[in-house]
Amino acid sequence: MKLFKFLTLLVIVTTITSAEAGKKLIHSPYRTHGFDGIRLVRGNRNLIDAIVAADVDAVAVLIALDANVNEQDDDGNTPLHAAVELGNENIVRMLIAGHANINAQDNDGNAPLHVAVELENEDIVRMLIDNGANINARDNDGNAPLHAAVELSNEAIVRMLIDNGANINAQDICGNTPLNVAAAVFNNIRIIQILIDHHADINAPNNAGLTPLHTSLMDVSNATSLLLINRGANVNTRDFNHYTPLHVAAVTTKIEVATALITAGAYVNARSAYNETPLTGANFTLNRLGELFLAESQAMIALLTDHGAVL
């Protein structure tokens, strides 16, 4: 009886695909031991193994015979996650056609679109979007695909996501928008321009009250900060400790940025929650790090005092 079931299975296989595919399944490493009919092809491990081996014919047979295309492994990964991670466009297309859940999330909350973006696979990103992927899906940290694309400075994918309706002001669990993330990436000028041009909130604070301008001052380059100032960022915004961007520029001895901030109307005597002014920060750097930043600290102190700064 078992042999009869197996022969029946081969008839189904050869009808759906080809005699060659049927023969391939007989010798395939993806079938289980024994000849118990449809059970031969329904184990998800078989489908995952076929995907990992990039065996398109075996995947086609397994899908045609109702392998569970949405079964998840211990990490929550589906066959579609596996195909996307391996960058196999043909198998991704087959799984979608076989009704794979395009928005399934693994245990970390990653949908296949998150995976495709993180691997910077533009073709698969496009395929997933065109087939209804949730462009604003969030992982367990609140990251949308746009957060990842921005952090990777991938202009093509950033544009693709925005053009297809990505929420440009989506916040992760720390309150960071894509612009907050972009401002923290070294010299990420083009991405920041794209986000602002598409109406990103230039003054959006994260959960610590840090705006993109605050965050940009951690970059060794001044370009991002200057761009944000020129595009109208609030130069007097305060974080939760009431530090303004000028406080940060002063303690990091960013003369060019401090000059731009003051020119744009920054309060030189703004006080933090600890009663510190920007001049307090500049003096701190001189006293603690003077050997490394002597000239820069002195120049910052001179700049601030020339504009009426006090301790």
C-alpha cells in the first residue's frame, strides 16, 4: 500500500512538473525516509532545505504538493525569509505565487522586507513591495524598513520606500525617526536632503529629547549639522536636560557649527537643567582635555565671549 501511495505521488509530480522533476524528487535529499505519500513533501524542513540549496525544481514540486509555505522555524523564519536572505529572486517569486505570507514576522519582528532592505537587495525589495508587502512594518525595536535603508545610506532603496508610501516620520521604540537615524550616520548628506525634501520633521525629538541637530553634532564632520541649520532646524531646541545644540557644539569644540548656530540666533547663555551655559562646556573641555584640544577650546571660548557669553 505504501508503494502504491508513492507511485501515485509520482504521477502527480510528473503531471504538475515533468518526468525529470519527478525523478529528481525520488533521489532528492529533501524527501523523508519511507514512502508515505504526501507526507513525503509536507515537512517544512524539506522546503527550507530545498531553498537553501537553491533547488528551484524541488521547491516547485514541494509548493505544488502543498508544502506549508508559511511554517516558521524556532526563530520564526518562514521559507520566504530564507529565500530573501539568500537573495534568490526566482524562489521568492515562486513562494509569493504559492501564497506565502509576505508580511510574516520572525521572532525579532523582521518581515521579509526588513531582511531585503538590510541586505540592500533592490530587486527583491521591489518585488516584495509590488506584491503588497507592508512598507511600514515594524520590528520589535520599532524599526521600519526605512530606518534600515537610511542607516545603510542606500539612496535607491530610500527613494523606493518613500515613493511607495513609507512613513517618513515613523519612530522606533527610542523615538528616533529616519532623520534622527540619518543624522547619526557619518556625512549622510544625500539621504538627509531626500528626507527633508519629502517633509521629514527636521525638529523631531527622540525619547531623550534629542533632535537631528543634536545628534548630528556627534559626527566628526560638520557637514550634516550645517545642512540642518541651513534647512531651518530650530537652533534653540532643548533635550530633556535642557541642553541646546550650542551646548553640544561648545563642549565638542565645533567652531564652524557654533558660529553658524550663533548666526542663526542661538542663545549663547542658554542654561541647562544643571545651570550650565555653552561657555561652561567650553571651559570644561579646556580644563579636562586641554592637552588634546587646547587651540580649539581657546577659540571656542573666544567665540562665545565675543558674543556675550557668561558662565
